[in-house]
Amino acid sequence: MKVNEIRALGSEELVKQLEEAGKELFDLRFRLATKQLVNHREIRRVRKNIAQMKTLIRERELGIRQA
């Protein structure tokens, strides 16, 4: 998910996406531990998405506007 797509989401949708990303990260870590994960880059992609979502949530809390 790109940053512009994340910024277009409403607050409730953003929280929902964050929860789904957390579940996906858990599943990926579980698959990694059981040697079933094929593409290890998926973990990095999901972690990056989570960080972007949390950053945007924090920006909205602080009232920071991005151009």
C-alpha cells in the first residue's frame, strides 16, 4: 500500500487496516518459524506499512498537515 493510498483512508479505515496488517505480520512470522515462508521480503513490506500507518495516525493526533 502506497503512502497516498494510506493518506486517503479515513481514521476508522486506517485503524482497521493497521489491525489487519498486525495479523498479517503475525501470520508471516509464524510461517517463518515453521519454515513455510517463501518470500522473506513480505515481512519487511508489512512492517513498513505498519510504520507508515502508525506515523499517519500520530500526525493526525498532533494535527500536522502534509503537503
